[in-house]
Amino acid sequence: DTGVSQDPRHKITKRGQNVTFRCDPISEHNRLYWYRQTLGQGPEFLTYFQNEAQLEKSRLLSDRFSAERPKGSFSTLEIQRTEQGDSAMYLCASSEPGLTSEQYFGPGTRLTVT
Amino acid sequence: AQSVAQPEDQVNVAEGNPLTVKCTYSVSGNPYLFWYVQYPNRGLQFLLKYITGDNLVKGSYGFEAEFNKSQTSFHLKKPSALVSDSALYFCAVRAGYSSASKIIFGSGTRLSIRP
């Protein structure tokens, strides 16, 4: 296992279209996180899974955003009716159980909404 | 509410000199503190963490960080900077109570090491 992978690495879409991103965590990690990062800012927490259960969602996550982790392995993040303000880097991270565990990040998916 | 402040957008240091990247935090209860580094076109990489115990923690690539509870700080340090240390550095905090889950990141500090 070489780490967290994300697909696609880049996505260009027109405003109003739906997009879906995939994250494959490190296999033995049961926690999975989604973040959004804009230029010059740190990652902003979006949502978090422990196994297949989505345990927390940020208020940043509007009803156009939905995330799933159906079998407790890979996860998808879908954005419906994209807006230009959704343009950002979407980061996925995974970790072992426990509050003290560090997160391992994927390379991110860069979304550009035109 | 949890928060992290990195007061310097950029830190410039000559190669071979010591470096410090500053971080202060606010959290309920005991903090769990982390430093990550981001190189261009690459994901964030974990450097080190403070959980409990010795206030000076050592991490990857010769970096260390000092936890100061009274000043609510967790500054990143390295005795002798390398040009290859040039990157974006993020401090992060998680509250140390059982229901806490998310990690809050600072806005980042760009470290530039000149030869």
C-alpha cells in the first residue's frame, strides 16, 4: 500500500454540472476525512467517516455536497450544481483509530469551475 | 471553539541558520498538536505531533517543536536550515476529549531558505 490516492487529480467543469471525486485510503485506516483547500489557506474540514458512518459534517458542507463511504473503504465526494466558488483543491486524508493519530493525506483533486 | 494562528505568512532564513515557524492555538481541554509540510504539487506530509509528556518533540527531517502550555504555542524549529526545507508549513490542533474528531489547520507559513 503506497498511501492515500485520489481520482481524478484535476477536474474542469462548467457551472451547474455535477462532479464526483474518489478517495482510496490506506487500507488499515478506519477513519477518512475530506478537506477543501483554497490558495493561500490551510485545509478546511468538510466531513469525517469512521468506517462507513459519517460522524461529522462541517457547516461549510452545503446541501449540494454529499459524501459516502459505503463499505468502509473508499469514499466519494459529490458536488451537485457546481458554482465558481467551489473551485478549490479537495483533499482526502485517512488515519488509524484514536484522537492522537496523525492523518495521511492524498495528493488532492483540483476542481476548476468555469 | 478550536482555532490555530500562524502569525507569519512567510519566513525567510539563510541556509545553515536556525529557523522558527510560529504557531499559537486555542482549544478546550488538552490539545493534540500537529505540524504538516506541503511541497509544491504534493499532498500534506506529517512532520511531528505533541500528545503529552516532554514539551520538546522531534520529528522528520531534523525538525522539532516546543509545546508551551502557558503561552498556548507550538513553534516549529530546526537548528540548521536547508534549501530543501523551503515549503509551506501548517500547524494543526485537535481537542483532546473523546468526542472530538476534526483537526483545525492554520493558514500556513511559507518557509523560504536562501543559499
